[in-house]
Amino acid sequence: MSVSSSARRLTAATAVAAALVGAAALPAMAADHHDPSGERAAVTISAVQYDSPGRDDRSNRSLNAEWVEITNSTRRAVNLDGWTLSDEDGHTFTFHHYRLDGRSTVRVHTGEGRDARHDLFQDRRTYVWNNDRDTATLRNDHGRFVDDFSWGRQHRGAHHH
């Protein structure tokens, strides 16, 4: 009798441990926001190549040499489904069915191409990021600010592109 009750207890303890591990894996999104202690978010815009090298001839090759890199600095994969990357003019790219692995970076290219683990494509035929100044903004699937990356002169009042 005691063998089956201790086996039952062990099974129950295993189930509880599994439930706790499962619950810990669920709120991965909590780590993606700026934390109240002032620590940086786990997912950030790590680099931007806003001025495609060479002539801006609008070729697909040139468009794809314009990109934004997004890095996940945690060990856990983060589901970016529904997240957006936008510029100051409101051009917006929405991530669909994409998980960014832990400790990895994805490069979001402006032009057309085949999405892969480390390269996504906006499939645009025109440039998005202004060479003189702009801001790339990353928001989560609830529209909440996650990170941004600005370049060029500081903005003062209204600005024209």
C-alpha cells in the first residue's frame, strides 16, 4: 500500500513541478518590456543600416542592403508574432508567425526575399529608412513600446522628409 501511495505522491509532485515549469515558460513576454528596475528590455533594436551602400538605385539588392537588426539577449525564444517595426512616417512592418531564438539576432531587410531564421523581408519596392534622420520603433503585439533607435540631427519641432 505504501509503495503505491508514495508513487502517487511522486507523480503528483512531478505534475506540480511540470506545471510550475510550464507556467514559468509562459510569461516570456514579461521579460520583453523595460523592467521597473530600469534594466534594458530583452529584445532590442541592436543595429540599423539606414543608408544602403552604393547608389540608391532601388534595385532589390540595394533595398535589401537597408536593414534593421533586432536582438533577443535572453536565453529564451520570444514570439514576435504581431510585433511591429515602424519609421517616423508610419511605414510599418508586422511580424507574422516568427519566434526569435534566445541569444540571437534577426535582420529585417526592406526589399523582397525569402524569410529565413535570421533574415526577414518587408517586400517593399522603395526605401523606408531616411538617410538624414529617422527613428526605428519596435512595439510588441499589444502596441506597447519595446525599443527605438534614432539617427541624424535631433528633431526640433516639425520636420520634413
